Amino acid sequence: MSLPTDAESLAAFKSPDEKTAAIDRHINNHPLSQKLRADPEFTESRPHLRMPAEIRKHSLTSGTLLGPTKIPVPPLAFAREGDEFVSITYLGTDLCGHVGIVHGGMLATMVDEGLARCCFAALPNRIGVTASLTINYRSPAKAGSYVVLKAKTTKVEGRKAWVEGRIETLGEGEEPGTVLVEATGLFVEPKYAAVGLIKFLSELKSES
């Protein structure tokens, strides 16, 4: 068994109904998506669908939070390796804290994962864990809306990477939307990462 490629992750999602298909089309055809897709420095993927299905079903962001009234379409992401990360997501109606407002913990989960994905490729073994995460909430995020996460790696020192980012509303064009959340994070590659990665790849190879 091998992990799906970026291209395979894009082809893996099949909309179960017309409402979901319409959300998927809006994300795929949005001017921001088109701009980043045309930039050769960025790689397009659906990161959550690169995870093996057996593992995905136990994952919070790749399994539990996906669904018709939560995140109906796996986020579409564009990455410039180790440096910049942009992800577009539709947030459904069943992710609320206050009525009609997306729970702050949901947004925190998104920036934690998004900032981490931004810097992983800059770390020696391309994996890390969150050492610290500072979040400032700027505006309420409405349920049933499109948002875009933008992250940038600001510093890398050995096994450590610092990242800053934000979540904005997704407007009709490429212009920035209303800032919902701003965050900074420090991500550290565990000392056991190289050994763990080798073991994981060996297990994949033995199953193929």
C-alpha cells in the first residue's frame, strides 16, 4: 500500500448530492483557487484524502469533522513547500458554539492544523507537533459560510519552525476577506521522528 499522490487526492472526492457538488464547484472555481492553481510554485491537493482510509476514520479533521452538515467537502489546499499554505473550506451548520456562529474551538483546530501543514516540509523529516499556539479571535465566523486559511513559515531553526496565519471570510474575488482569527505557532519535530517515519514506511511497503 502507498499513500495517495496530490493528484489522486484531488480525484478521490465524489460529491454525494447536488448541494455538496455545488459547494465543491464554488471552491474549485473560485478566483483565488484559479490564481493559485496557475502558479507553478504552488501544489494543489486535498491533504485529508492523502491519509489512508483506515487511519482517516479515526482522525478528528480527516474523519469526525467531515460530513454533510459539518465540513461537507474536504478542504482544498495550495502549498508552496515549507513556506506558504492556503486552504479553502466550507463550514456547515453543525459546528456551532453560539447559535449560527462557528465554535471557537473549531477555528482553533483549523489554524493548528493549517499552520502545521505550512511548515512540515521545512522540517528535517517533514513532521512535527505543536509546541505553542497563540490565537486572537477578531470576528465571529458564521456557520454555513466559506473561509480561507492563509499561513506562512517565518523562521526555521533545525527541528523548530515558527508560523503565522489567519482565517478570513472568502469573498467573491481574490481580495482579502474579513479576518476571523489570527494565530502564531511554534512546531517542533520530535527527536524520534526519523525512526518513526522509517518504521511507518516499512510497514506500508510490507503491505503492498
